[in-house]
Amino acid sequence: MQVSTNALRASRGAFLASHTNQRRSRAAAIGSFDREACAESSTIDISWHGADNVAAELAAAGPKSSVAVPAPPLAALAGPPALTAGLAIAAAAVAVYAIKKVFDTPSRTYDYDDQNVGDEYDNWTSDGILEYYWGEHIHLGYYTKAERDAGYKKRDFIEAKYTFIDKMLEWSGADSPETVLDVGCGIGGTSRYLAKSYPDARVTGITLSPNQVKRATELAKERGLDNVDFKVMNALKMDYPDDSFDLVWACESGEHMPDKKAYVEEMTRVLKPGGTLVIATWCQRDDKEVPLSEEDAARLQFLYDEWAHPYFISKEAYGSLCQETGKLGDVTISDWTAPTIDSWRHSIWVGVWDPWIVVFKGPKAWYSVTREIVTLERMHRAFADGLMEYGMIKAKKPVGFFESGPVVTDTEAR
């Protein structure tokens, strides 16, 4: 059941065409407008804390994009010029402080009792904005060295996500799996892509979000895929018996797991002997090598509390957890920060180029999307300065007795 490169490309092309048509339909439903007229007169206010690099890029983009700073209202008051200027500066300082305070205060802290991750993804799925911009794949994309050198904005944001799946599948070394489990499947983009790529395989996606299961099932039906299904299920307590799947795939789900050890052990339990486990996840740097400072810890805490994450661990810690199961061999870890980091700012730019779904949703959407932009930029900076890494982990479940070897670090340049 080997799948050729041409078959994967054909599958990707069909999925990209479908996504483009969906976006056109959604944009048409929002209402008609003159894009060029809007572009000529548009100003973009990005005075929020943490987005100065994006502002600099916009300023360099040309006359159609500018950074607008509203005039202080106190400037119109009568009085001595020095007093008026002083009051204006004070008012501006208070306003900047208030805005900074709002955006420095996290809004979606992880709840260990209610485990609110499913609720948050229900909300993101129902408002449609995340799917509109990120497509069917709620994970980062992959940018080759040549694409990064040419400039990430020349790359199609959605297509980069399909490239990531291809690269992750290739790196995993999985050989024609007949049963696949997608742990933390989102709205099922990867599950459907794998089901299309392996038509003789059975693919199952699990998530905590009922809305994601509903949307994933709808999209599978639209594509005529009958070898994929989706279930609401806790990845830490799966209903499946031991040794159920040839390939266990976990892309950007470990971040939300409150017990990383149980996460690895449960995926190992349902993996068949001879099968492959592959994980892609946001990681903090190895604090055994470079301890976290108070500032580092505070930055990580914001990222936890803004996007409902309990905590992150290092890729080295994931490797150790795999090894400690006593059931996994050929454990390998790798840092894929370089080919994925551009996704953070690219996701901001796709909203700048096509803001209308947000514009027409009103003030509540404006505020929530602004918060997301701030967090996206914070994420970029955390990966750029080494506080965080994009961790890749893979392992095999041997058949019969084996002697566990050391965790191998893949240092291949990407």
C-alpha cells in the first residue's frame, strides 16, 4: 500500500482547491465591497503591546499600509500650549498603560478541574475565523530553506501546512499503515488527508471538542471519504484496547495535555507492536541545560494562560518519557523550529491581506482577534530567542523482547 509522491500531490491539490472554494463562498456571504478602494484608504492600528516588529513590516510595505496613531483628545482643549501638551502626553501615557495592562492579562487560563480545552476549541470552531484563515489544519506549516530565503510571504499559508504533513509522515518512517489514530485531530484536516492518501487504511481522529467532531464529520462527508471517522474522547483515557493502531499521530496536541507522562503512555498502549508513534509539539527549551529565569517563566506562563495550556516540556523530556515506557525503541527527537517559525507571523499577514470576515463580525471579533495577534507575535518571539522549540519525537514499538537504547537527536539541517 505504498503511496507515490504524485498521489500525495494530487491529494493535496484536491484539498487545496476545496479549501479555496470554501473561502470564496464564505467571503461572498459576508458581503460585497471594493477591495481596491478599501486598500487605498486603509490604515491599520497596531499600537498594542508586543507587535512592534509587525508594525515595522507594515511601514515598509508601502503607502497602502500605514500605522495610525490617533491624536490625543486633550489636544483640542484651550489653554497654554505647554499645559495642553503636558495633559496630552499624560493622557496618552495612561491610555498606553491601560491597553498594555489589558493585553498583558491572560484571558483563557487552563482549568485543571473542568479541563476547558474542549470548550475553547468549541468556541474557535463555531465562530469560523480560525478555519477561514488557518484552513482545515490547526497547526504550523513547513517552509523549506529556499522558501525562507525567498521570503515566507511568497509561500501559500495553507499549502505550507500540507507540506508539514508530508514532511512529518516522511520523517516518521511509517510504512503503509492500515490503522491510524490522529490524537487531537482538530477539525480533521490531517485525518482526512491521511485517509485520502491511504485509501485502504482506516483513520480515526479524536478530540475533546464536540463542535470539532461535528465539523470534521461534515467535511469528510463532503469529500466522500468513508474510511475516516471522528470521536469525542479524552486522549489520556482512550476507549481503545491495547495494540489497536499501526500509526499513532499526535500533531500539536501535547501542549494541552495536563499529564504528559500519561499522554505518552496511553498512546504507547494503543500502538501495535511494529507500529510507529510520531509527535509534533511546541516545547520549552531544555531547562536542565539552561535554567529558566524569572522572566522566562513569566513569558511561558502568559502563553499557558492565554491559550488554555497547562504547561510545556522540552523535546528531551518527551524523549525520556518515551524511553521510560519500556515499550518503545528507536526513540528520536529533533528541533524543527527553523522550518516552522515563519507560520506565526505569516498567520498575522493573511489577516492583514484579507481582514473582511473580522471587520464584518463587529467589535467583539475585533478585540478577540487583536488578542490573538498579540499572542501570535509573543509565540514568534519565544521561538526566535530560543525560549521555545518545535519538538519532533518518533519511536517504534518493537515486536518481542528488545533492549532500549539511548534517545537519538536528529540534527539534520532543515
